[in-house]
Amino acid sequence: MQELRGKIAELRGELEAFSTGVVSRLKPIRTEVDALVGKLETAISTLRPEVDAFGGELSKKIDALDAELAELEP
């Protein structure tokens, strides 16, 4: 029984050491990911007006072609 308690204590220590190591490694990665997400959001918000304008122009061209097709139908 004493041997089993010793093994459990050893495993508990290994688990705690592992989780501490994982947290210390994941924290900088999470910080980096958050920074990259911020940069991505900024880039998307910068491009959005340009994409919206392009979408508006494309929509007008589609509407014009649709009107032309409607005129050609018998």
C-alpha cells in the first residue's frame, strides 16, 4: 500500500510539472496568436471598403446584363 501511495505521489508530481510546463509554453504562443489576430482584423478592415466598392460595381454590371438579357427574351 505504501508503494502504491508513493507511485501516486510520483505521478501527481509528474502531472503537475507537465501542466506547469505546458502553460509556460502556451502562454507566449497565445500572446503571439492574439497579436496576429489583431493584425489580421486591421488588414481586413482596411480592405473592406475596397471590396465593398468592387462588389457594388460588379452588382451594377450584373444588373445591366440581366436587363439586356430580359430585353432579348421573346
